[in-house]
Amino acid sequence: MVRVPLTPEERQRGERFGVLLRQARGERSMVEVAAAAGLSAETLRKIETGRAPTPAFFTVAALAAALGLSLDELAAACAEGPQTGEFRQAG
């Protein structure tokens, strides 16, 4: 099966997602957050840098839980364009 190339919009959404994760991670190390989410630090690095712009749902859910993020808020912030500002973590 051949994978259809991502559109520029899908790549940009992945890049926004990576930025949001880095912001939410704050001072926590990549290794710490990856371990809490049950991922390798390499996987988290690829997601944060946009090299893996379409992570699996359960990967996103695990990262959201490890970072104390709402999936709804994360999805909404990720869908917004770059002109809308930064993601604001609840609580």
C-alpha cells in the first residue's frame, strides 16, 4: 500500500502540534515526558520537530495525559492557524 503524501496544511498542522508540545513540556525534559507517555525520546523528538507530523491517536492521547492537556483543547489549538497565538495550558 502506498501512502499518500501529506499536504502542506497537514505538515503545518504537525509543526504546530510539535510547538504546542514543546510549550506544554516547559522545563520538563524530553526523556521525562516521553517516559511518562510510554514513548521513546526519539519518537517525541520527531513529533516535536515536525518530522512525524501525523502521530497515531493513542500516541497523542498518551502525550496529552503526560502533559496534563485536554485532547479537545489540544485539537482546537493545533487546528488554529499560526496567527492565533500560543497554546494556553489549562489550570
